[in-house]
Amino acid sequence: MQPGFRQLKQRINMRYHLHPLSASETKAYIERRLRVAGATQPIFTEDAIKEIYRRSKGVPRLINILCDNSLLSGYALEKRLVNHELIKEAAEDLKLGRSFSKRWLWVLMAMCAIGMVLLAIKFRQTAPLLDVYHKLLEGLRHVGGFAKEGSEYLSQLLKKGIYQF
């Protein structure tokens, strides 16, 4: 804890650090808390529990806050079950972003790989053209006058990386 929390530290007898829960532990945690509170039937849908895990990343304090806020919203809307939409709404109110799923990571990696392949194909196709232009420039350098100025201009373009042919 930070030095500014000295009084708070003096009031706390025991400290314990909880690690984030897994998806199955999150579900069991929510169900246990509801049973202790007296629930006899499910209150959260399966999708809602999955959304709680995604948004809280398994952090028990965030799980509690999300459940509390979504239960309150469900009560106000006279819902018998809390669905994933109520969880999303509560998470947005709390500024809890959606975690980046592994599926999107694979999609992003696949898109990067495809882009790299397309770039490799493009540069492989333009490489012979660059050889031709370099030979053309060498030929123009041997010719004097206007052609020499033109070859310097083309040479500058190639050095700057402008390959718009």
C-alpha cells in the first residue's frame, strides 16, 4: 500500500491478495454467493456469467460490483433473469471494457500474415521492374544533356521510395 494509506493499514488486521478466477471458478463463485444469499433458482443466464467473466477478467471485486449493479438494473426493470445485455450495460456504466478475446487475436494475426504475403508478392513482382529501371538509368547517365537531368530525377524518385509506375 502507498504511504498515504497509513491510517487504513492500521485499521486492517489482515490482508490477502486474491488472484483472478478462471471462467469456471467465476461461475461457481457467483452461484455460491447467490445460494448463501438465499437464491433457490438461477438468477444469471449462462451468457450473463460468461459476460461477467469477460468484463471482470475474473477479479472477485469486479465480479461483485458487476453482479450487484446488474441485479439492481434487473430489479428496476422487473426481470426474473439477468441476461448478458444487463451485464454489458452495467459494465459500460462502470467503464469496464470488454477484454480482447483470443479469437480476435487469431483473426488479427491471420490478417497480418495475409498482408505480409500480399506485400511479398507485390515486391517480388516489382523487383524485375526495378532492375529494368536501374539499367535504364545507367544508360541515361551515359547520354549527356537532357537525358542526364532526367536520369537524376528518376534516381531521386527511386531513392525516396516512390515506385508508382
